[in-house]
Amino acid sequence: MLQVWTVIGRLVHRFNLTYVLQALGQRILHSSEADNRRRKKEQLEALIAEKQAELERLRAEHESLESIEGEQIKTIERMMNNEV
């Protein structure tokens, strides 16, 4: 009878150990997934900031080119009217 209880005790110990290891594994997996999501979010936020800066630069360049175009059109019109 003592052997039965010894075997049962070992099984319970193994079961508890397996349960604890599974719980630890789940906790590590969850933590790892959270870290991955945080890193991905940071990368996307950096990319958004980079793209917004590029957009602002291109808007300024576009405005500058429109101004130059306007001046060139005026110059061409004056030249066509012999006002140079």
C-alpha cells in the first residue's frame, strides 16, 4: 500500500511540476508577445514620424516649385508681349 501512495505522490508531483512549467511557459510566451507588439508599435511610430517629415519636406518643395513656375509663366508672358 505504501508503494501505491509513493507512486501517487510522484504522479501528483509530476503533474504539479508539469502544470507549473506550463504556466511559466505561458507567462514567458505572453511576455514575449507583449515585447514584440511593443517593438512593432515603436517601429511603426518611427516610420510614421519619418513619413510625416518627408511629407512636410515635399509640401514645402512643391510650394517652392509652384512659386518658381508662376514667375516663369509671367516671364514667358512678358517675353511674348515684347515687354522684356
